[in-house]
Amino acid sequence: MEKIAEMSNELLQLRRVAIDTYKENVAYMHRDCEFYRVEGFQALTKVVVRANGQHIYAVLNVVDDEAIVQPCELGLSEQAFAQLGLNEGERVRVAQAEPPSSMDAVRRKITGERLTLADFQGITQDIVRNRYSKMEMAAFLVASGQTGLDREEILHLTQAMTESGERLDWHEPLVVDKHCIGGIPGNRTTMLVVPIVAAHGMLMAKTSSRAITSPAGTADTMEVLCKVDLTPDQLHRIVRKERACLAWGGTARLAPADDILISVERPLGIDSSGQMVASILSKKLAAGSTHLLIDIPVGPSAKVRHMREALQLRKLFEYVGDRMGIHLEVIITDGAQPVGNGIGPVLEARDVMAVLRNDPDAPSDLRQKALRLAGRILEFDPDVRGGYGYTIARDILDSGRALKKMEAIIAAQGPQEEAPIIGALNYEVCAERAGVVVQIDNYHVAKVARLAGAPIDKGAGVDLLKKLGDVVAQGEPLYRVHAEYTSDYNFARALTDSASGYRIGEAHEVSKTYMEF
Amino acid sequence: MEKIAEMSNELLQLRRVAIDTYKENVAYMHRDCEFYRVEGFQALTKVVVRANGQHIYAVLNVVDDEAIVQPCELGLSEQAFAQLGLNEGERVRVAQAEPPSSMDAVRRKITGERLTLADFQGITQDIVRNRYSKMEMAAFLVASGQTGLDREEILHLTQAMTESGERLDWHEPLVVDKHCIGGIPGNRTTMLVVPIVAAHGMLMAKTSSRAITSPAGTADTMEVLCKVDLTPDQLHRIVRKERACLAWGGTARLAPADDILISVERPLGIDSSGQMVASILSKKLAAGSTHLLIDIPVGPSAKVRHMREALQLRKLFEYVGDRMGIHLEVIITDGAQPVGNGIGPVLEARDVMAVLRNDPDAPSDLRQKALRLAGRILEFDPDVRGGYGYTIARDILDSGRALKKMEAIIAAQGPQEEAPIIGALNYEVCAERAGVVVQIDNYHVAKVARLAGAPIDKGAGVDLLKKLGDVVAQGEPLYRVHAEYTSDYNFARALTDSASGYRIGEAHEVSKTYMEF
């Protein structure tokens, strides 16, 4: 029920206010508004705006300037105006909105209760309808974080998030995908795996995110080479022709509850395994994937630091995946250091293309990891004998068929007319002593790359010259930092002056890879 | 450290944007802003605005209308503009703000770690400096809610919140205060306790809140009689002369971190005992109170439903109060039903004045409860023999000295020229069957009063005609609902048509009061 301070025939004229309030709808009402007792709508109250059977929810701001809204008008921020879908000047009614009814379930979760599938469906539906404020979403995320959800609840959350938007159906028995849980800079294997498995004939309609907290996402890096912002029609046409694409996933309405929750989760820097599993699997299920490979890197500065933890997470993915009817395999990989040499869109694109071109200087760790992942995906094909995937993947790569497929995908998506180049401002960070590189802090080098301007400045980032186990002389360069702007250059420099992120020690201190592969 | 996308000499002109964004600072930047690469500031990112050694934090909105801000300008919402304290046209610099460093502690709390005093100090300082967004505060509140804080942490949070603003010192050994944890409609004892203990000569500089989720706060009710919005100077002068005041606490900067947290806690509807204890005690300590009486009402529809829970809460108040050096006593009272008859500012003020005037029709439960509370406070006076407080309080009330003191306080604060009157639109809710009133739902009658318009419409509310244990005939009125506006009248009516909030049963079903007093 809504407490409505409106009177029966009182309508306001709709006005578009050209303010971009991102994922939050804002309504603007003049303090002297003719019909409504504005003081009844406490500032920043949530209101519901109705007209012609449409309605949207918005946060209320009170305005004292008639140039923005007049007393007889109701203003809506750009996204709220678009969402309501009416013309300026149309008559709307405004009422104070009660908190979403599913907040009761969130409060029950805060006190430690177990939630049902219906509870999660109520929450995700209210989120998609813009009924949750950011603080209400934060309350839900924190309450259901860490040990907050048991695996049955995670299954229910996954199901509710999958149902929150559209679902693609490719009408094929084998639609493959891969996903890495993240945290390893330079780990751009997707751009190698996609052309390899597509060259084999598998369907892999890959949509990826842009970086939010990392120095580059797959979408940012692919964008160095070609357009990634495709309409659903373009995407389908390209996939039908090439069996694959490498697009940005932002335009599809797949598991939209997840996108909205991520817009709160990332800035808060909270990341629970339950939310992660539900987020990844709901997106893949909505995208119509039938077979999925999950990559969990483990290392001292990775998201997952211990094998024990990685195994727990694997079981959770398997439990939910099996019940949601997706064929899912988990591979635990070495996350002790960045993969490849470049960190930042242009530098990572350079590494990827070097591997595809079988360049002798291409980073071998990136090549090896991509081949292993592609090999596992190829084995989803019933016609590929167990254990032969790696060899097939290597043949596809070595023969140049993967490069050819990548070039076809780039041509289909629309090549960049002017390819961005590596940032011209640069300096080297050098070893303070002689010895062996025994540790590289993933977080630290990612932070250096971000301060240098990545991913916004595509040419900015870090180029690693030494990796774990390499012998270095005193003063020898460890990595090069690239920036496009002086201010960013200085910020990165201030950080690397305080610490390089590398530890130089003795050969025996280098930890051995103990992962599968 | 802040990631700054600014370049060295680039300044924007400050502009006041007449939008009231309540407790959240908002900055407006044009999408074609000359100097800043706006896309680097993702919409709704937090920015820091600097000039002349001043700086404030604000959320960024991107604007496409030069009538609001031009590309060379930076707009600030009203409260942000006031907080920065500069003139329009002055030059400001803008940079993207990193999340507050104390969010690390919040994230540690989310994973279940114990926080130190220094952690809580960092959090409250960042909150007071507007560095927390509402979602960050929600994360802190949920993570530290329920079983999230142990009592040592609650002590540290109390200390940090007390230190977050100014602290009054009355330079007297005995500065008394009282506080009820809330949830009982009509429970306006403060307006009786203050004149009684002040008439005895005790110092009681009472500041109260306005209602946020209830139908009336003490400040709303006192405002029916006189002004409550006093400057610190006025407040001090009145207290020095009358030994007391009954003012709104909103203007003082006492424990400001608490005010800001409450602006998130209330709309979320979360209320943990740790936060409650820290909130109440930090405010009282900052206000310079030396002796404090806490009232915990217990009842089936009160905030605290079981004696066991009330005792736990009492121990927590005692533990923190003792260590913070305040003399604190807790009284557990009967919260089975509303206190007095009126619910809503004018109706409650009527009840209070009736008790002060010794009107034979004055509600006896309100009188009795106020006398018990005042008696306990009077016993803080070393010269009052244990057990004699009640008798002294009764003498002060019966002799008319309490009324005289109340009139003096009203005269000092500034009487209302035109006293608000009881809402003219009214109807009665009647018993569906004959019997005895065996249950009254505090939440339900509070909700009826709010829908009728309280506390915004001071004359709106509910007037109880029957209380627990009263015998009623079928069709006899249980309570009367008053409203000032037709729409509110209809909303209240819709709710009472679905349920009255009363249960009529047999005499033996009335639960007996088992509380102290």
C-alpha cells in the first residue's frame, strides 16, 4: 500500500530535466509546487510517478529554480524520463512510495533468517523495477554476503536473477562460454579462446564487461581493435556468420538485476562467493549458454588465496550449475602473477595479437593458459576424445586458423579506423637489488596501471619486463609504465616511488605452481 | 590518496544550483565540460571539490542543459554550496575521490572481524566529513547490526560518535536527562518530567527529535505550544533562567555522525541494539548529561517484546554508560498499549496539559508513568532519600508548581501565536462485538495516526476512547480518527476498515503488567 499525499484531480506537467543521474531515477519538484504539499514528501523520499497506466519510481529532489522546474511541473532526470516513456507536457500524478515490500525479506536476512525462492524473486523483481535505493541494495548485499547465504539460497538467488530479464535461446545443443572470476591483471585469454573454439566450429557468442575496478576488461581491450557496442541484431548476425563474437554485454537485458547490484557492489568493494556464483551463472544462463568453463586463479595476491578456498568455490559453482541445468566445469589456475606482459587495453591487445600471429616474442604464459582453456572447451564437443582438446587447440593456433577467425570477427564487428597507440609518456621501474623475482603483487601493478590512466586512456598501463623466476641485476628495469597525460604519469610515479610491487630474493623462494595444469 | 583526473591549471567557476538534495551533496558538471574529461568521472562517482584550502565531497551528476550549468562551470546543490562556503563565480578544482580509507574497516567488519576504537574513529570522522555515500553507510550499519558488534565494540563506537562533534559542558555536577527507546504511541512523559524536575531545581536541558517514523516526537508536540527551534544562545539563556528547556535538537552539532547514520537507518527500517545504545549514549554524553534515566517499554507490539531481551539491553546500556562515565539507570516499563489517549502532536499536547492542570479527566496512565520516571530522576539528587522521589514529584505536580514551570518554559521559548487545533475531519472506529479490550496493537494505531496526517498535520491523529481492560458494547466507539485533509482521512479510513488494531475478548485474557513500576 502507498501512502499517497495526492488529491484526486491534481496533475503535474511532465518535464525532461537534462541531468544524467546514472542508474538512479531522480524526480524534481518545485518547493512551491501548486498542488502537492511538498513538505509531505520529505526530501530524498522515494516517489512513484504515474500516467497512462505507466509508472516509475524515483528519488525526489526539491527545486527552488523555475528554470529547472516550475511549480506546475514535475521534472524527471534523463533515464527516469526515458523509462516512463511519455512526452513532455503530459499530465502525471505523484505519490510517496512505500519502501518495496521485499525489504521485509532483506530485514529478515539481516537477522539471520533463511530466505526462500519467492523471497529472492520478490527482491530481484523490485530491484529491476527501480524500487530499491542504493542503500537498500547495499543492505541486501551486505546481509547476504560472506556466510550470509547457504548454497540452497544461492541457487534460489541465481534462479531469481536469471528470471529477472530476457533469456536468449540459440536453438543449438552446444553453446559454450568461459568465465574467469577475475583479479589477475593481463589475463586476456578470452580473446584467444573465442577464435580458437569458433575456428573449430563451436558457437561462442561472447559478451564481456568493461573494467570497473581493474585496468582493463575484455570489452575495453577488444575495443582497441574493433567496435564492441553492438545492437542485438548485429550481434546475432555476426554470430550466425562467424560462430562467435567478442562484444560488450552492456546493451542486452540479460539478468538486469545483476547489473544493478554490481553498480553497488563494485564501489563498495564487497565481493562474496555467493553473490559471485549467482552473478556469473545467472548471466550465462540468460545468455543461453549450455556449457561453461569457469577459471579460478589462486595465488597470494589473487582473489582466491588458498587451494582450500578454491575447492569450496568450485563445489558451489558445481552445485548451482548442475541444478540450473548448465554443463559446468571448473579449472583452478596459477594466479601467482599477471598473465602476459601488458596490463591496460592497448598493451593487452598487443600481447593477444602476438600470440595469434605466433610471434616468437609473444608471452608464452598467455599462450599456454589460453590453449589449456580452449582445449577444455573443445572437449565439450562429444566428437573430441578426452585429453585431445589441447592438441586440437594448438593446431588451430599454430596453423593461423585462429588468427584468421579473429580477423573475420574484427571485420564483422567493424575495425577501428584509427587504432589507439601505447601511451607516449613512460618511465621504467628498476630493481633495487640483484637477485631473482620471487613475488609480484597483482593488486599493486593493477593499481599502477589504473593510476596511469587505464582503462579510460586505452594506451596507458604497465608493460612487465620481468616475471617470476627471472634473474635481475641491480638497476635493471622490472616494468615500464605508460601514460597519456602528465597528471596520470605523476600519480603512477608517486605510487611506484613508494613501492614497486616486486620482491627480489633468492631462486629457492619462488613458489612452484601447484595448480591443475 | 586521490586519483585525480584534473590537469594543473584547470579551474571551473562555481555555481549554486537551486536543488535541495537533502543530506547528500551533489555536484553538477556539463557533459561538454571544457577542462575535464567527464567520461573519466563515471556518473554518480564521488568527487572532491577544492578551493581556497576548503574542500567538500559530492556525488557527480552530468548535465546536458546549459541553463543548469555551462561547460565552464561546476554546479553544487544547495547544501553542498553552503558547506563549501564560497561565492558563485569563484574558481574551484574538481578531482575524483577515492573511497574513504575507513571503508577498509567496514569491509573487515563484513567478513566478521572485530574493530578497534581507531577503526570506529576513522569511520565516524569520514561520515561527518561527508565522505560516505548512503550505500556505504548502509553497508556499515548492516555489517555492525544485530550480532555484528560485541559490547567492547559498542563502547568504542559510542566513544567515536561522541567525539564526532561538539560537547557541551554545563559546569554543574548534576545534569539530568531521560530517554525512551521508543515505539509506544502517545508516550509523551518528557513534557511532564522536565517541568517537574526543573521545578525541584535540577538542570534538564532537554533536546528532542522530531518524529521520523512515528506519529509524533517530543519536538513536534512541544511545537504545538511554543517554538522549539532555538539557537544555541537562546537555549543556554533559557536553561540558565528556568533550569530547563524543551527544544528541538536538530540545530546543535552534537554527535553529528549519529544524525547522519539515522538518516540511513530509519528509511531502511533497521534498528540493532548496539547502534541504539551508541546512538542514545553518544548524544547524551555530547549534550553534557551526567545522570541519565533510560526507559525500555516491553510489550507484545513494543520494540522490545520480552523481558529477557529488555534485560540484555539494560546490561548493555549499563556496561557502556559506566565506562563512558555517565551515571545511568534503566527502568523497564509497560509497553502493552499506547500511553495516554491522544496520538499526534495536538492530541498529545492536550493530554500533557491536562495532567499538568490536574484535570480529573487527564489520562491517569500518562500521569502515573511520568511521576515514576520523574521520581527516579529526582533520586539522582543526593539530598533526596531513596524511595522518596515519587512523593516529591507528586507534590510538585499536585501543587501546580510543574504547570507554572511549564508555562515559564513556554513563555521563554516563545508561545505559538495561533495554537494548532484538532483536525476537524473525524470519524469513530467502533467495536465489532461486545467484550473486554484485551489487545491494542501499537504499530497499527501509530500507522493510522500517520496516514491521518500526523506529525506533519499537527491536528491529525488518533484519540483513544478505550484502553486495555475496558468493557465495550457492540458498536461502541474504540477511538476517533482526526485528519485535516480529505485524502488523508480516506487513507486512514481504508486502513481502519481493514483492521482496527484492537482485539475484543474476555476479561481473563488481559495480560497483567509485570514490569518494574
